[in-house]
Amino acid sequence: MLTFSTDPAVAERQMQAIIFYLTTFGYIDGDFDYTETKFIRDYIGRLVEHRVDTGLPNADAALAVVSVAAWCIKAELDESRVFGEAVAEAIAESGSKVALLASGSLSHRLWPNHLAEAGMFKMSSKFNELVDGMVLEMWRAGRIAEFLEMLPEYAQHCSGEAGMHDTAMLFGALGWDRYTGRGEVLSDYFPSSGTGQVNVMFTLPESSASVTPASAAGG
């Protein structure tokens, strides 16, 4: 098993290189099928576990992680909003300092298999790219209530990953349309296999500083 650098920045670049090479080899025969996807996912999972065990030996004592699946095929976005609100209530009752990570993407229209290799670092839709840009501007400007009004159509017409239930859960935890903060864009917007990716942080007012929700839109 590979051992990553103890420098977090170097370790991140090492992981990005591994993902790139694994994905490239997956496409080498022109068909990136389910078995190859599963192998890469499982291998990266083992690398992460190894990193935690060797690079962060005391992580369990300092950090507790609760994973929540957001692939809600039959649920409506409003149900995910309610779930997010329940998470916020539980956090408030716990008295703990908590960060929320909503991992998904912005638009999520993947290239068809025969175009996947050529489109690895390109957007699959100009429409999606432009709408993603508009959404980021809305987040920067604090136009959250307006964004939430368009969220169902955004998820539908721009192929939102997993129906964007992770986004609904996050904003439910933030207070939904009562949230008065702004999104701080932490990275450049970039395409990945046709999808729109970015990292954005949403912070709460000082009165609610025990919770630091962050939306990491990265597939």
C-alpha cells in the first residue's frame, strides 16, 4: 500500500495524480465500465483508510465522522430540506463544534462513453456551464432564497448529481431561505468529465458559530 507524504499539500497532489492515472487507464480501451469504476472507488477507499491509520493516528480521538447518503431517488427536495433542519437541531443540542460537508457537484451531465476520454476536462454543455456560473454569482451575492426557488428546475435541467439532495440538506441545515450569509468560493470552477465542479464555503453568523457548514461541490 502506498504511503502518502506527511505534508497535507503534497499528499493531496499525490492523491490527485493517483486518481488521474487510474482514470486514464480505465479509459485506455475506450470503455470505462462498472467493474473499472468499482475497482478505482474501492482502491481509493483503501488508500484513504491507510492514510487515516498511518498519517493521522489520533484522528479518532479528536474527530468523529457521520456519513449520510444523499442519493434519494424517491424523495422530494423538500424532504431533504427537512432532514437538513433536523441535522441542525441535533447539532445545536449536542453542543459540539461541527462542520458539514455536502459533496456533490453543480451541473452533472457526463459525456457518453465514446466521448468520455476526449471530454475528460471539458464541459458537456455550454448551457450548464453558464447556469453554473449564474449560481455561483448568486451564492457570492447572498441571493440564497432566490437560488432555492430555482433549485428544483436547476437540478432537473442541468442534471444535478443525485438530484442535488446534498445541496437541499445543506441549505436546510443552514436555515433554508432564512440564511443570510454568502458563499465564499474557495477554488476556481473547473470541468470534470463534463460536469461542473467547485469548492464553496458557507459560514454561519457568530451566534451560531458552533456549526460551520461547507459545501464542497466536487464529485
